[in-house]
Amino acid sequence: MRKHIVAGNWKMNTTVAEGVELAKAVVAASAEVPADVKLIIAPPFTHLYPVAEVVKGSAVGLSSQNCANKEKGAYTGEVAVNMLESVGCQYVILGHSERREYYGETDATLVEKVKLALAQGLSPIFCIGEKKEEREAGRHFEVVTEQVKNVLFELTPEQMANVVVAYEPVWAIGTGLTATAEQAQEIHAEIRKVLAEKFGELAQEISILYGGSCNPTNAKELFACPDIDGGLIGGAALKADSFQAIALSF
Ligand code: 13P
């Protein structure tokens, strides 16, 4: 049985005070979420320390939205995996399309980040997904296959066992356009098939989340698909009640 996960990527939203309030509301809301659904929140770096205090002792996991591709040293503005671990993170979102698109993150850098995170005991939530023009050109399978192979095929099975994959079609992020359940299911199944080429049976154990305008209205249909194990939520994670409603959609 694969883990069901609903993770909230807060992106660059909320002040520290607002983030602490939101985290408190998520912890309160988590009481009604079944224990087999793992809730995770990913606030901005500045919020991690106080938010870690809020989620401590609760079932809510803590993630960052990125990490450095270096261990430590003269890398102004970067945050290392041991810092994230020491503040109480258990997860790190890596390879989000906004990082790839606006900050030039490459597969080569992502291999370094994923390996550093795993070595520090953090679970990467590794994001993949095609752009609008790639889907329109019928290249979506090819694009996600490349993203999986270029990064995740560099891992050992022991490392891969601690990775969560998130399929986020770029055209669906923040646009209100969701992939249909059929579109999402067929590509999730393909991602699992590609993972199985390298990792065999382990591919059946890997949680693959859907992200991109996932909300309380469409979550049920998406989560009912056999290869969709949860969601990576942007906008709808900024309110505890809609985040909770999504988590109650399995
Ligand atoms: P939205 O849910 O706002 O479309 O964002 C999805 C996302 O990018 C989560 O990482």
C-alpha cells in the first residue's frame, strides 16, 4: 500500500506571523484527516524555525521548497541540507518547474541536490512535468521520462525508496486549468513504468503526487485514479480548510 500524501507548497506567500497562524490551523485541521494520509507543509525558508515549533508532536510534516547543491561554505544566499535538517525539516521540494524556469535549475544540479538531501536523511519531493507547448506537440511522455531518467536513475534503490515524485504539468500550475483525471492517470502510470525499468518492484511503492490547480472540487476524481497517490498543492494550500478538504478527498 503506497503512502497517501497531501503536501502544501506555500511558494513565496505569507509573512512569518501569517505562516505561523496557517500552520496552527493546518495542525488543528489535521485532527480530522485519517492517519493514512500524510500532510506536509512547505513554508518559505524564513518561516521554518517557528513553524517547526508549531508542527512538533503533530502528524504534519515539514518541508522546505529548495536546498543548496553544495554542502556548506561560501555560497551567499543558499541554504544547506544540514541546516534544513537541524531546523526540523523531513522533506525538501526539488526541481519545481518555477525553479527550473526562473532560476535555471538543471537536471545536473538536481542530481546533486537530491543526493545531498537523501544523505542528510531528508526525503526529496521531486517535481517533473511538461510545458504547454510540449504537451501540444505530443511530447509530454518524452519530457517526463527524460526528467525521471536524468535525475532519479542516478539513485540507488535504497535512495529511491525515500523519494516522493510529483507530476506537475506546467500549464496547470496556478492557471485554474487542471489535467483531467485521464490525462493525469496515463502519465502517472507511465512515470511508474519508467521507474520500474530501473527499480523494478520498488516502483509500486513510490508515491506519485499530482500538482497543478488541484482543489477541493477536483481532488476526489484525481485521487481516485490508481496511480495518483496524493497532491502537491499551491494556491489551495494557503487556506487550512481547503487544504483539509483536499486531504479528505481519498
Ligand atoms: P497550484 O495548486 O497553485 O496550481 O500550484 C501547484 C504547484 O505548483 C505546487 O507545487
